[in-house]
Amino acid sequence: MKKHHHHEPDDASLFKQRSLSQIQFKKTLEKVLKISLFIIALLMLAAVIFVYTIG
């Protein structure tokens, strides 16, 4: 009788699951980093404008 792999996941399905979660994590991290860099760029721009207008 054949085992159902949804009860006891084999190595291949574990690998696939880990790969998918890793890909999802990388996408999320990339998004967070892009947003962070964008915010830093805006803050630097604001600082430069502030210094040029006040100073």
C-alpha cells in the first residue's frame, strides 16, 4: 500500500515547501528594503532642501 504524502511529507515536498517559503521571505524582504531606501532618500532630500533654504 502506498503512503499518502500529506500525512508524512517526503524530502522532496519538504524541500519544495522550504523553497517556496524562502522565495516568499526574499520577496517580502526586498519590498521592505526598497521602501526603507525610498524613505531614507526622501529624508535626505528634505534635509538638503532644508539646509539650502535655511542655511
